[in-house]
Amino acid sequence: MSVNVYERIWMWGAGGLIVLFLAAIGITAVAQAVQPPSHIETINPATLDEHPEFGDPQVVVAEDGRVIVSVVAEMFQFRPDPIEVPVNTPITFRITSADVVHGFQIVGTNANAMAVPGYVSQFTVTFDKAGDYDIACNEYCGMMHHVMVGKITVKGERP
């Protein structure tokens, strides 16, 4: 079988690009030490109501002044709602889901996480001004997804 010289050039060029892309991915993975997270916190969504933290989700102020907010996302609500937190204080959100994958986006900030059944997502954010912030579910979670919203009230003092 005879292959035209120009077709051969394109075939070798395409093959070379594939090898180059795979090599770049491999080298980057090794050089950047890309690896899965070493610790993933899991939780049983079937027994969420009996869990000490997520059975009654709430805002907790620790003895050292840290504020921890436990949140359960479920069709089609966030618990607790509304969430009241102090201004200019690091707030750690710990989020899980009771049923399907939900999103947890604090509108107007860069705070965004996924609530996945069986896992606990965690992030920390500091609100620098008092006021109300909306929480939106940004992962499609069912027919009433569009009504799944919550509210965070940031007050000028500790709750």
C-alpha cells in the first residue's frame, strides 16, 4: 500500500503531538507531585440524623474563638437556614449532603463547594462587611433545584 508523502507527514505530525501531550501530562504529574488527597473525611448519609455534628447542624463558637458552621444540603434546602455569623472572623463551613450532589455557593464571594453524599467538604472564609449573603445550589439536584437557596446573615458581633 502506498501512502502519499503529505499524508505521511500529517500522520507522523499527529502522532508526534499525541506523544508530546502525553509526555507533558506525565512530566507535570511527576514534577508537581500531583496526587489524590491524603485525607478524605467520610460520613454515612443514611445515619446523618444521628450524627453528633450533622444531626442538628448549627453555628458553633469554639473556646479558641473559631467559628464552625455545620451545614446539611438536602432536597431542596440548606440546614440551618438562615446562618448567622460574625464579621471579620474566619468562618469554617463543613458541608455534607443527605441525598444527592448539591452545590454550596456564597453569592458575591469566591466561596464555593460541592456537597456530596458520604463526604464532608470544608472551607474557611472571612466576611469583611456585615450584611446578608445568599447561598445558591449551583449543581443541578432535581426538579425544584431553582428554589434551593439559603441566607447567611453577617452581624457586627459574635453570635
